[in-house]
Amino acid sequence: MATQEFYIRNASETEAHGPFTQEQLVSLAEAGKVDPQTLYYEAGTEQWISINANNELKAAVFPEKRRLTIKPKDRIDSVNVGSELAPPLSVNDMLAAAEGRTHETRDKRDKTIIYERAARLGRYACIAMLFLSMGGLLTPSIEQLVAFDVQSLISQPYVYFGVCDLFLMFFLMLGAMNLYPVVRFRCALGVGFLGVIFWCQGQVVPVITLTAGAIGLYLSTIFVSYVALALASGIGLAGMLAFAYYMVT
């Protein structure tokens, strides 16, 4: 169960958050953000179940602590009693604690969450760049595509790359990030093949814009840092947009 990922929510809410690892659930429980009545999604039964209903998970998240007894005459003033006026915790509070955005958990921030967010933004940028590339490559042959003139399309190398971009964009929209090696190969092949064609025709502008777009697309599949990803995405989107504009006009 240690490698299982959990989506959680309060019983009174419908929005779920996650995924969280079991270690993150333990941190949330220690911070008071998760209690035994918190619901988690059980993939096997496809139902929302309280942590309290799973003895194994409950024991891992809320391990029993050895009770200490004191003499009746001793008195210890408690300093950790919560205020009755404190607002109830929400899923957003729990999510903020898990992501290290609260004062108590700021020093326990999980960098994996940051990397996952950056990778998600990179995927969106790749989808946008592939869309622009597809539009620039297919638009000049739109009449042949509509008429499905196979003989004319065979002599249009741009169409092959445009169709490839269409499929890659579609699968990335479905979250198939394991196709990133194919995207990188498409970038290298596109610059090499299409670049030679444009260069032989004396068209320098599409070579430059296509190269910039391919470099940005390639790097966007690698970087997981916000700054580096923003720079790569900016170069790629600008290059692909300029390339599409040149091909359309």
C-alpha cells in the first residue's frame, strides 16, 4: 500500500484532491488536516470509503501511540487545545498543507508536486505548438485534403508531417506523455527534412521559424523547471506561430 496513490475529500464536499502518497497522508494527519472520517477513493471497488473503514490504512496513517498515565494529583496545563471558534478544515486546507503552502508544512514541501505541475504545463504548451505546426503544414493543401485527392497529396511532403502532428496532439490531449520520445524524433526529423526543402527553395524565413519552434517543442518535453519551461515554451510557440503565419500567407 506504500506505493498506492490516494484521492481524498471530506464527506460534505464533492471536489476531490490528490493524488497523495501514503507518506503525504501521514503528514496531513500529523498536521491535523486529515481525520479517520476523511474519504478516499478505493479503485478496486470504485467507491469512496472512509479511512476509518480500512484497518490497514488507518493503522498506517493513524498509528496507535503508547498512552501515558499520570498521577491524579499532578496537573499539566495543556497548551495545544484548539479554539472552539476555529473554522472547520476544508479540502483546500488539506491540499495546501500537503503542497507545503502553510506555515506548519512549508519546510516539508514535496518537490515532486512542483515537477508534476511543470510537466502538466509543458504538455499543454506542446499541444499548442503541435496545433500551430499542424495548421501551418496542412493549410496549403486544404483543398486536396477536402477533396481527398490522393495523387496530389502524395507529392505534398508537408501533409505527412501535418498528419503526424495531428495524431501526436490528439494523444497528448489524452495525457499520453510516454510519447515524448516520438515528439522529440518528430522535431529532429522535421527540422532536417523540411529545413532542407525550404533551404533548397531559397526560403530562409520558414527554416528559422521552424527551427525555433522545433527547439522549443523539444525542450518543453524535457524541462520540469518553471523558468526553463517558460523560456522553452515561449521560443517554441513564437517559432511555430511565425511558421504557421508564413505558410498560411
